[in-house]
Amino acid sequence: KKSKSFDMSRYKQRHIALRMAYLGENYRGLAVQENVPDTVEAMLFNALQKTCLITDTKTCHYSRCGRTDKGVSAWGQVVAVHMRSNLKEGVEFVATEKDAPSASTTADQLPLSDCTVSQNTLSASPTSPIASAATTCSSSTITTASCSSSSSPSSSLSTASGNPNARELDYVQMLNRVLPFDIRVLAWAPVDADFSARFSCAGRVYKYFFLKRDLDIDRMREASQLLVGEHDFRNFCKMDVVHVSNFVREIRDFTIEPCSPHNCDQPTSLW
């Protein structure tokens, strides 16, 4: 018997932000690439389609906070996407082809810090590869992101029966069931329809790991402080004149510290 194709038009959709963590060792970067199956986004899109949360990648209004290169891991990557909802009313839905713009209702919007978090978080899964890699990371870079919506929070997510979000699909559990073991969705939150994981980003944190060898740490620390503050970084980036006109960014903090205070002067010590 031929199975019926999934009909997304039967469901409402919401704009959802996902917080993710992944180990980059097995992937050729975050961003999806043509004819390259082993990227983090390729795995994420496959999971989103397998769980019927989206129908295709071109119409789901996907955005990412920032790219990570081959082998780079992330503890707090943020993406946003239109996803299928289990709800019929009580929250803000995104307009689809079958909906008039007035079909949306008032939203219970939340900042990303008030996400619904599953038990598959870094702290709750000490035996997972992602959790153990926090202390034995083989990748050279870890990045985290902090994004904020333009809306003000009117409530917080809870499991109370009066909160419509309590009856929403468990996006975290659904996706983690089909994602590879080294890619985990940590949390989700509803965001404004115009929220962009890239352009609504409030800040990013990068951590680079290196062996001390014969490096002059004192001079490195002195040089690093020259980068703190606001600077024009147009010569350090690929120009995106369509979306970006201001290339001034602020580096709020730059520290160089040993991973362990013991034997940190040894050439093989990890910083």
C-alpha cells in the first residue's frame, strides 16, 4: 500500500529558534554545501524533514548565527526556522500561502534564555560524547552564540496546563532521536517572525586551543589587548555589501589562559 505524502498545509507553523551543540571532528563545517553530505546543516535538515517539521529547506526561512569551519565544534550555535506546530491557537503563527496575514494571534514571546530544555543537555548527559569533549576537546575552536529577539517577554515557558506552549511538540526530543550522536539540540524558543539567528545576534564567544611550545604568552596577552574595543574589521571578512553596511564590531574581552594551572609552563601544556 502506497503511503500518503505529508501535507504541511494541515498544520500551523511557528518561527522557532534552536540552540545546538556539536562536535565538528566528523563534519566539513556547519553550512550546507552542494554535493557535500557530511556537514552539520545537512544532518539537521535531514532530521527536520524526517520528522516532518519542515517540508523543504528553501521555504522554511532558515537562518544561522554564524558559520563554523571543518573540524570546529560549537556548544551554543543558534539557528532559526519555520517549523510545524501542534497548536491551533493561543500563540503567534507565521503566515503561509494558505493563511492571510491576519490569521496570527497574539504571541507569548520569550527570549532564548527562557528556552524549553530537554534532558539531553551538556550537564544532564555526562556520558555523551559532547559532554565528555568539554574537557578533552580535540577540535581547535569552540564557538557559542547569544541571540535576542526584538520582542519583550510576556511570560516564561512552563508545563502549566494554562500555557499553550506546554502542549507544543517536543522539538528537542523529536530531533535528537534522529540526529547523529555528536549533534544535539539543547533547547528551543518561539521568536518573532522577523527574528534572524544571524542579524539578531547579541554576541559570540570563541575559544581556541593550542600547545604552549615556545610561544611567548606575555607578548601574546599584550598584543591581544590591542584588539579589545570597537574596530573596523572589513579587511578581515568576506564582504557582504547586500546585507552588511557596517563593519565595526566590538571585542569585549580577550584572555589567554592555561586549561590547567598545573605544569602550564611545559611546552606540551594546553592553553
